[in-house]
Amino acid sequence: MMFPRPLRPKERDLLEFVLPVDRPGYRAIRDQVARLLVIGEGRRGEGNFVLGEAGHEPDISMPLPPVIAHGMVEATTDQFGVSVRAPFEGQIDVEIVSRGGGEIPDHFEEKRRWTYSSWAPGSPSPATGEIVREVAVDSARTMAIAAGERRLWLHDSTTGMVLPIPVTNFYNELMLVRQIRDPAIALRSQLLFESHRSYADADLKAAFIAYNAVKRRVDVEPAPDVPRRRGLAGFVRHIIRKRH
């Protein structure tokens, strides 16, 4: 296939679907996509391509940016996944692939489509209709745990974006927060979805904040200052100072 080339109509339709215009964070990326061309294939094979300016080559030497939008189209004979990664240095890595790994065709009979980009707190999972567990990270950000799908994501109300959270990285931080060292538990990240009810919201929040400190995804509001406890000795000194 020759590059650069414009997006095919089906490709543009699906990208615009997972980048909804009514959410500011996605709208900015959608506007960027509208100005770019397909400049080459990505590193993950057929259906993975890179958007960029004409005359530029895909930079596949850099680490892959995190996924910021994901959805699925269910057709009568196949399923097609759509993923968009965060823009990096003017390029955007995109995957639109069939369940078997091939490129999406121009025509197919569609049954339904869904995207995590449409999720908001209080809603079920767009993929399955499952009720998810919600954990408030701060006043603007909510983490969701979809146990049946074995997925985590974060909703940011300041941008409207819904960001997938890598399960293994998050679980590692949760094990550190809870000081769990038993390999039978600490090394099996999928246990999160079987046992998440055994962890308090505070533990899950602390694990996300620790993960976010290493793999920055959002700007989390700082926790309010908590007055230091004086303890008995401090309390006695405070009383003595007041009497003098």
C-alpha cells in the first residue's frame, strides 16, 4: 500500500466514533486526526497504522504511548477492535483490526458498536451492560472496575476522557499499598477481579495514585492536609504553653 494516504471512509467513521465530539479531550484529538494522513504502518502488523503530516515517516523506535480510546464493532461475521493511542510528537498510533488480526473491510453488516469513551460514572459498562464498581480518586476522577470483563478504566470529568488502566501495573501498586508479599497472590494480577471487594476504596485509590505517579495519566488533586496528631506528650506540652 502506498503512503501517505487519506483515511478510508470506514476508518474515519470508526475513529470519530471512539473520539466523541461532545467530550473536550477527545474532540481535540479528533480535530487533530482530521488534519493528518496515514503515513505508514505501525509495528503491530496489519490494521495498525500511524497518522502524521505528509513527508514524515512513522517513528516506531519510541515506546508505544498509552491507549486513550477503545471500542468495538460487532458484525454478523466478525468483530473489529478500534484503539487510539495518545498523540506523540505530531503522530498518532491507531489500530483497527478484525478478531482474526486482519484489516477492516470497507463493507460489512454491523450488529452493534460500543466504546468506553462514552462511559460516565453511574453508568454500566458500554461493552456488556455490567454494573461496575466505582472508586472516587478525587472530585473529578473516578476509577471503574469491571470484574466480568477484567478491565479497569478512569473517567476524567475535566476532559470527558475514559482512560484504560493496565491491570498488572495497577495491581503491583495495590500489593505494595497492602504490603502483600505472598507470590500466590502478589504475582497473579487477575485475582483483582475475583477479590476486589476485599480491598477498601482507600486502598484502591492509593494504588491508583501510586501508579499515576510512575505512569502519569492525569493530574490528581492533592489530598487535603491532615493535622498531625500530637500524641500524649505533644498534648501535655500544648496545655503547658497555654497556661503560660
